[in-house]
Amino acid sequence: MYARGHGIILNEPTVIALNSRTQEVLAMGHEAWQMIGRTPGYIVAVRPLRGGAITDFEITQRMIRLLFQRAGVSRLYRARVLICVPSAITHVEQRAVLEAARRAGAAQTYLIEQPMAAAIGAGLPIHEPMGNMVVDVGGGTTEVAVISLGGVVSLEAVRVGSFDVDAAIQTYVRREYGIAIGERTAEEIKLAIGSAYAVDDGYKAEVRGRDLMTGLPKTILLVPEEVRGAIEEQIRAICDAVVACLARTPPELAQDLILNGVHLVGGGGMLRGLDRRISEETDLPVHLVDAPLECVVLGAGRCLENFDSLKEMFMARSQAR
């Protein structure tokens, strides 16, 4: 979350914990993330956004209101809000985001495509007549865009991201070892030994879970090669999206990419070896940007700081009623 004149004021996972009996919000962000898979039956820790879209409107609205409160937005002080959304978002999903923000207390809400915000945040010369390629690997979506003269020239978006990589690891461990592991454990495995390209494989990860046959806790050892095989389908989908976007890029811009390369952003872009894998598939240089996790919000922040000169890039807007 970025506030004009203050920079990033909040950096939390999109998770909220609720008491299902009273519908009371118990925690949000990192605190709620710690609760995933560890709560009693009446407490649920949920992600209200999946695949880049709202899956639970009411919870999303409550979470946005909590975010506004932390930023000092209230019924008395209503703010102009810019929200980054996937470029693959449908008109129905757009309306849901705008309405959730309006009900949460926004005076005006604008939307901007994540690849455009990422390119601005990465400091790319998007207003120049030259090709800039951004690959944004987020939690629920991967978006590939070629940007020139302040607009998206070619775009490819797939609903595959980091959460799908985590789910693939869970499925592999369950299928091959008969052990159930949680979402958080799968993410820890990905961070410890996950890779998209053969790197230094001389170490293993100790994984603890529940044996599905006996119901007892059990520990196994995983090697990087196994994890790489488990997530190959998701990595292949990301690489295919990059190739498909390049295939639709005009020749004049395509030659710019040989010099400028591809810019990798998003938390999923930090997966070890993903830059080398995309580079091998496309024969283009691939650069992981300096702040991949914060790149999109920094770009949105730059739009807020230079609102009048950059607002033609926004997708849609709504007024508070």
C-alpha cells in the first residue's frame, strides 16, 4: 500500500482471519498468514483473492476498509484510490473491484493494469517509441506485456502464479510420499529448494507432514530435482505465455527487445533460475528488477505522485455516490 507523499506504508500478505461464528475480523496480513492451517474449526484464515479475482466480495470489502483505516482513510477523509489489477480482468471483475473500494470508503477509484504499473515502477522508458517487455509473475496470475509509447502493444495473461506452484508441490508430496502438507509448508519448500532451472542441487529439504495412511506425523527429505519436476507444468505455462506474447509483437519492437531484454517482476519472478529458464526459451536477456515484490505498487505510487500527467493510462474509474 502506497500513500502519496509517504511512499510504501503497508506491506502485508492478502490474508484475513475471521471468527466464523461472529464474523469478527481477528487478524490481517502477516498475523493471519501465520494462522493458515493452524486454526480451530471456528476460525478461518482465507485469501479473498484467487487467480487475480475477488472470490469473496464481502470479505474483500472488509479487508479494503481495514487497509483504509490503517492508512488514515475514514468517512470524514475520503481518498482517491488507485488499484492495480490483472490485465486479464473481466468487466464483471472490474466492477466488483470498483464497488468493493467504493463501499469501503473510497471517494474515487481508478484501476491500472499491473504490467503497466510494473513497467513504471521498474523505471522503464514507457513513453519512448521503443519496446519494453515486462513479465509479472504474481500470486494468482502471470502477465506478459510489451509496452511502447505509453500503451500495451501486445499482451498475454495466464491464471497461473506462485499459489499454483505451491499447490503443485503439495500435490506431489501427497502423491509420491502419501504425506499431507499445508500451504505454508509448500511455500517454504519452494523458497528453500524450488527452482525453474538446474542450479546447485547439492542440498535437501526436510519436510514434516501428516502420513495419510497412519495419520501420524512423518518427516521426509526432498531434493531440488523433485521439486523442479513437480512444478514443471506451471513453469512451462509461464514460459509459453512469454513466447506467445513475443509472437504477437511487431518486428520493429521485437528487435528492441534483443537490446533491452525482458524485465522480470513479481514475487514469483524471484524463483531461483526462472530468469535463466525464460532466457533459454526466448534467446533474450532476462533481468530481475531491483525490487520485484514492490515494483507494481511503486509504479502505482509514481502514478499518484504525477496523477494528471499519467492518468490517461488508467483502465476505469468510479465515483462515490
